[in-house]
Amino acid sequence: MPSLKTIDLPARLAVGMPYWLGELVTALICLACTGLLRFALDALTPGVAPFVLLFPATLVATLLGGWRPGAITFGVSEFWAWYYVIPPRGLEFKGEAQPANLIAIAVAGAVMIVVAQLFRFGARREADARQAKLAERDLMLRELEHRTRNNFQTVAGLIQMQLRRAADEPARDALRQALARVLSISDAHRNLYAGEEVGAVDMVVYLKELCGNLAGALFLGELVGLECQVDAAALDRDRAVAVGLIVNELVTNAAKHAFADGGAGQIRVAFDRSAHGYRLTVEDDGKGLPPDFATRRQGLGRGLVEAFTRQAGGSLTVGQGPGARFEVDLAA
């Protein structure tokens, strides 16, 4: 939100009109507010401190629009106080409207305009420099993200090359899982700037693309379907990567164990809004979890899922349906 010293009110008002007209409108707005306050003050104590509102009005006009609106506000306010506020009304040298007083007030007002203009200029220059640094930092961050994605693609290419050369099936299976994990993180980086919110990952694009890649990498074919349903959401990169890796592990495990006998089935991935944030659900209609799943020795896949759940700041619930069901609740 811009501060008072960095607002350029004439530029905002001068839409379809000359800039000088925006400056004039700025001065008129400040004068109108000053006049209303003067009328209110006169209703309580007529004629008291005729020049008291001149200085704050001049300061605000200069900060909002520059020295020209400030000078207009100052000149009209001083003339108004001299003519209208000091009784009896008229351009006479009486009371506080003595020549020396008027000259002193004019000098003080000029000094205030100069100081306010210099302050405004310095604040705007500082704001411009800050914006330039932010733009440069954003450009460097995008370049870093681009190089990081390229590095992920290089790693994925090396794993794919080794996968084609591997003859041992356990080794091929391990390489396929490693490749899926690398691609999951790579997808998150590629979608980092996909949405309107810079620095966040569009979960609809990310998870749907991830599920499509998993369906191809796991050779699910026509017998086993992979359904992906995602509500609109944007998570920061670290949490999005953790969610993607959870999906990767759970879908891979379902494809590997739930339909090990070659039967048909369905794997479902859902990322829904909940009362307290989001809920990730991965379930299948396969043969289900073994009875001793909760007490058996923890394998690598299960350990990774629990670790990624902690990284995402969520809680994991394991359930039984027609097959296996895993739910991860995440705070908003």
C-alpha cells in the first residue's frame, strides 16, 4: 500500500486530461477540506487562529501532488484567512494580518513547500530504487529457476539413460521410482510461475500434469485408471513439492501392490478444500492394505510419505475402503 509521500494524486486524477489540471484538482480538494474545517472551527470559536490550518493543508497538498498544488493551496489559504477569517472581513492590515506577519507566514510556507517537495522527491527516488532492486531480484530468481529446471531435466535424462541400459528388474524398478521423484520436483519448479501469484504453485496444473506423467511412467494402461480431481489452490513451492512427492509415492505404491495380480481397478487422487485448509486423498479399489500394515516394519515408501507429510505441515490418516485410502490434512 503506497504511503502519503509516494502518492502522485495528479497522475491518478489526470486520466484523459492534462497533468496540470490534475494538479489543480489536487489543490482544490485540499482547499475544500480546509474550508470545511475552517467553517467548523469558526462555528465553535469565530476568528480564532486564522492561519492555523494553512500549514497542514499546504503540507498535505505538497506531499500528494508536488510543489505546485502546495503553492496554490498556500496562496489561496493565506488570502482566504486574511480576507474572510479575520474580522471585520476585508483586505485590511489588522490583528494578525500585519504586513510583517503576512511576510513571515509566506516565508514559512515557502520553506515548508521546499522541504516537503525535497522529502517527496527523496521518498519517490527511494521507492523507485526499491522497485528496481525487486525487479532485478525477481529476474535473477527466474533465471535461477530456469537453470534449476534444466538441471532436473539433465538428471532425469541420465536416469532414463541408465534405465534403458539396466537389465536387472529390481534395479529398473528403483530407477523408475527415482525418475518419478525427480520429475515430480521438476514439475513443481516448472509451474512455479504458472499462476498469478508469484512464488506459488498452481495445484490444479501441477497435480494434473503430475498424474498424467505418472500414468505414462507406471504403464497403467487400460486396466488401471488414474483419476485426478483438484480444487483451485496455490501453495508455496516447498509445500507443493512435498504434496507432489506424497502423490508420487502413494500412486506408485498403489500401482505396484494394489493390482499386483493384473486385475482392473481405479486409483483416485483428490485435492480438496476443507474446513481448516486442504485435504489430499489418494485411494484405490484394489486388494487393500495387509492386516498388519500398522505394526509391520516401515518401508522406504511409507517412511517417505510420512516425512513429506511433516514437511508439508500436515497429518496423515490411513484408512480402509474397498482398497487402500490415505488422507493428508493440510492447514491453509
